[in-house]
Amino acid sequence: MILYIVTGCSGSTNDRIDSLKWFKTENIAIDYGMKEEKITKENVIGKIKKNGETFIFYKKNLPDGLGLGIASISEKNGQYAWYKVDQDILVKKNDNEAYSPEINWDTKTQSGKSFTVYTGITKDQNISIKTPKGIVKPDIIDKNSGIYFYIESTKAL
């Protein structure tokens, strides 16, 4: 499998943190984020909790094809905010009948925790992902789009 590393984001991390909007509940923060991203509940393919962080994964139509977006839900003083972790990742081009190779990249949450995200598209509901910590199964495989993802903490092994 070919691996790609995705880097770069628009705006600095400090700019994104300073512009967060805080809400009384996690659900209100998620609703706000979905409106900001122009997605519906049908686009959300998973909500995962890892190493004390909550991640929202969603599919999104991009100009060049099908994309995967990821946000984390930040918590501070009993309030919650949608934190757009990275730019949306193109997982399947419009003109590509073949399924995408695995893509992975390192990311960091608003609280400063580091993770590696693994994603792609598959028809196989029983795939495995090789990570530095071993062979794992995806957290979720979306039955409609075939998008799969797995997120792993990158703290010291």
C-alpha cells in the first residue's frame, strides 16, 4: 500500500484556538460544528473517544471527490467547543473507480495531545491496519461510502 503524509493547514493553531466558540453541552458544540462545515447528521460516520479526547469523523463532498473531515470536541471549564483538527482529506477522486490506498497523518488536538489518523476506502469489512503499535482493525467502516478510519494516540510506546 502507498502511504501519504498530509501536512499543512490554513491558519495557525493559535488563531484556531482563539476563535473557538464555547457551548454548554457537547451536543450543542457538535451541532454548531456541523453547521460550520455545512454537513448533516447523515454525513457523520463516527464519534470516537481515545485517550480522553472525543473525535467526530464525517464524510464531505469536495470539488475533486469524496473527503473525510475530522474535528475534536474540546472541553474547558465545563464548556465544549468544536475544534477543526485538520483540513479535509480527499479519500476518493471523482474519476477514480479504484479504492484509495491507506492515508495516514499526525494530528494534534486543541489540548495538545498527539494522534495518528489512518483512513482510506475499502470494500472489505475485515481489513487490518499496520501501525507502529501493531496490527489493528478500523474504529469504523462506513457501509455506504466504504470510508474507514482508525485513530491512535502517539504518546511514547
